[in-house]
Amino acid sequence: MDDIQYAVGALSEIRKNSLLLSIAKEYLCEDIFLIKIGKDIERNIRTLKDDIISLKKRFPGKFATEVETDGILEKINTTALALIKPGIDIKEDCRSGALGRKLESDIKSIADAVNIIRIQVQGRHVSYTRKEAISNLFTGFKDTGRSVGNTLILGAKILFCFIIIAIAVFLYLFYTMEKEEPYLKEITESRAVISERQNNLSQMELRKEEISQEVKSLEKKDMVRGEKIAIMDLEVEMQKINQDRNNFEAEIIAHEKKIADNLKKIEELKKIPFIKRLLRQ
């Protein structure tokens, strides 16, 4: 690796994420985005630690000024871990912009520390200004061809996540919103029950007529004990038919009322605009 490249890529990637949290905080303060950014920062912190160790090894003697980097890296890593398991506090800091500002401050501290090491090792430094970071975020590093691709990929991933979330939310609202189908289904079921019960009533009337004819026929005869028992059985059957008829008529009335209620609900539902039904307003 060219010595000028030590820590450049990792620092720039971390700064890119901090700028995303500052510039697009209104859109990125959800779990899915915070977790992704946290994992990306954590990965680049590990790379940055290795780069700093490698950079220090290029100096053969003892540093004139000992530079402390572990504490700063640990602070950034702690923030990354908080992003990976975002709580209410981290989300509030994200929305207020405090999270992005904190990361910016820590990144500036580690960038300054790396430059001090670089000056002692090589006699030169690399700048990590906010202006350059924003330029890197949207146009990429001029000395590599990867940054533009990475930025486009990140943008595409964010857009894809927004689309997936939007589709998921729409489908959830659509499939849970109040629709006409359940009422229509109940109306169909009620009409089927009414038709069946009306058919039952017709059969009952025919049977009642048959029973009446049988009783009249028996009453014309000189009844013996067996015929009297037959008439009693027919009267019991007649009572059972009358009881069932009353139950069926009550059931028909109940289903007719249910149909009327469901038709009314459907008419009311048709008057509500689709978007209000979707949002349950």
C-alpha cells in the first residue's frame, strides 16, 4: 500500500456516514438505516486501527510526540454499537442532528491525530475537511474510481429500502383497511340461510296439510286404541312442526335484518374516499 493511503479510505467512509446522518437525518433515523450505518462504521473503525498501527510501524525510532488514538476510536466505536442496537435516545439524537455533530467532532479528533502521526512519519499530512467529505459523498475521491460507485450503490440501497418500506406499509394498510367483501360475504350467507329456511317452511306446510288430512281420516272411523295413539302422535308432530316453523321464521327475520345492516354499511363505506379508508381516518 502507498503510504499516503494509510487511514484515508477508512476515515473518509466514516465521515461519509456521519454526513449522511447530518444531511439526511429526517430519512435515516429508522432502525434499518441506523443499524446499517453502525455496522459500516464499526467495520471501518477496525480498518482504521490497523492502518494507524501500520503507519506507526513505518517510523523506525521513537515519536517526538506520542499521539493517543485508542480513546478516540473507542468513542466512535461506542457510537457505532449504539447505532447497531438503536434505542429511543439514539433516535432522538439522530433526528435533532446531535448524533451527526458528535460523530463529526470525534472524526475531526482522530483525523488530526492521524495527521500528527503522518507528519512525524512522512513529513506531510492529509486533509479531512467537511467540504472534502461532502465532495467525496457525492462525487467520490478523484484518485480512485470506487467512491462514485460506492455512493451510487449506497443511494440505490437507500432508495430500494424506502421503496420496500413504502410497499410494505401500503400492503399492510390495504389488507387491513375496511372493505366491502366481508359484508358481501355475510349477505350471501344470510340469503342462503333464508332460502333454505323458506324451503323448510314450504315442506312444513305440506306436511301439516298431510297431518290434517290423516287426522280427519282417522276421526271419521270408529277409533280403537291404536288409532287414538296414531292421532296423538300426529298432534305431537304437528306441535313440533309449529315450534320449528316459529324458530325458522325468527331466523329468517334475523338474517333479513343482518342483510339490511350490511347493505347500509356497504353504502356508508362507498361514501368514504379510498385514502381515508386506507389511513383509517
